Amino acid sequence: MANDDAGPGARAAECQFCPFCAGLAALREARPEAVEHLVKAGAELLLATRALLEGAAEPASRPSLQRIDVG
């Protein structure tokens, strides 16, 4: 890295703008119970998304039509 003499908490310049790195930095500073809650909520969101996608993949049943002769 260009800044080898920086302390252990220093981040590279590109990491200051990266949303992934910013999110990880925020998680490092968060309380452990808050991180645990976020992980559980994320898992539930993924399960709900999976259920929606599986439901969308199933073909919808067509209603049965009956022919009626008119006059």
C-alpha cells in the first residue's frame, strides 16, 4: 500500500468512498447485538425473496372454461 506507516485503523483512500468498505467499518463499530439482529433480518429477507421467486417460477393454473352455446 502507499501508506504503510499508517496505524492499524487507517484505510486506503479508495476505501473511504466504497459503500462496501463503509458498511464494514460501521459494523465493526456497532454493538454485537445490533449486528446479530441485522444478520437475522438479512437472513429472513433472503428467505422471503426465495419464497417469492419460487412462487413466481410455478406456472399459474388456468381456470377451467366451459363452452356454453348461446341461441
